[in-house]
Amino acid sequence: MHLFHDNAGDLHKKVDESITKFDKKKAKRVAVALTMATAVLVGSLFSGPEDITGGNMQEIMNPEPIVLDIGSVDADVQDEEPAPEEAKKSGIKARLRAAILAMPKWVRACVCVPLWGLGYALLLLGTFLKTVLTPFAGVILSGLIGIAVMIGLFGVTAKLLFPDMPWRKIFSKTNLIALIVTGALLSAADIIVPRYYSGYPYVAAAVKFTAALVVINVLLTRLKRTAEKFA
């Protein structure tokens, strides 16, 4: 009886430790995500560190009035009003900037400036990736679709031929690598081959279909040998 209680106590202790470790990992992930989100926000609100630390609160809270000469303003310009969504966004940004600039200067220098640096770097990285990847987005999407079609066709055919074979055998690591590499190579061919053979776009579908059939046939042959071996 004592042994049962001891084992139950050890199990309860291990479960508590596992939950604690899981909670700590989850808290770390949440903290990292919040830090990056805050950094991107700060990076988008300010143009530089001096914009954070050098703000004059008196000017922010009581800006100098702007005097317009109504007679010199074009009538068309007077009629233009910012869209409600844009005006709302501008108002939110202005309030966030004012809230940050209202903090003590040492807080802005020690907390907001490092956050701005991280956010600025993340924004630059995002812009760079967008610039680099946009021209290839169509090719990447086409390659992913091709790989998915090959995996699906292979899986359905293999299951029809070998209904008793488990999925983990059908989609073994070797088979998945072969299908993914073949799909990637066929997608790369769409970019490279037309530079050297202008007629490739007209036969690309036939080439892809033939290559897919060859690879799938080879993999099915391997599966057949495996099935016969363990029959």
C-alpha cells in the first residue's frame, strides 16, 4: 500500500514538473513574440533613435498653431479629406508616439531605443525578403503544388496496390525525399531550361508527367519488393 502511494506521489511529481517545464517554454515563446511585435511597432513609429530620445514634450502636447491663408488654398484641395481608415490609423499612431514620448527619458533610452533597433532590423529583413521572393513566388507555389500532386498520386496508387501496407512504410523518409527532390528539380527546370531551349514550355507538361511516372514507378517497385519480403 505504501509502495502504491509512493509511486503515485512520484508520478504526480513528474507530471507537475512536466507541466511546469511546458508552462515555462510557453511563457518564453509568448515573451519572445510580444517583444518582436513591440519592436516592430516601435520601429514603425519612429524614424531613428534621436526621434525617441530627443522629443520635446511641450511641443508635442502644445504644438505651434498652423495658420493657413484660405484665399490661397485651391478649392479642390479644400474638398479633399483623408479616408476614415487612414485618419483612424494616423490618430492611433499619434497617440502611441505621444505615449512613448511621455515616458521618462532614461526609459526611452534604455528600453525603447533597443526595441527600435530590433524592430528596424526586422522591418528591413521583411522588406528584403519581400523584394527577393516576390519574383519567385509563382515558381515556389508551382513547385509546392507539383510536390503535393506527386505525393498524393504516389500515396493513392501505393495504397491501391498494397492495401495492407501501413502509411508509414509508404511515406518512408526515403520515398518522401525522392518525391520532394523530383518536384523541386522539375520546378527548377521551368526556370533554367527555357533559357537554353525555347521550345521547352510546349513540352514541359509531358516532361513533368513522364518524370513523375518514372520516379513513382521506381518507388512502387521498391514497395513491392518490401511487401514480398515480409509476405
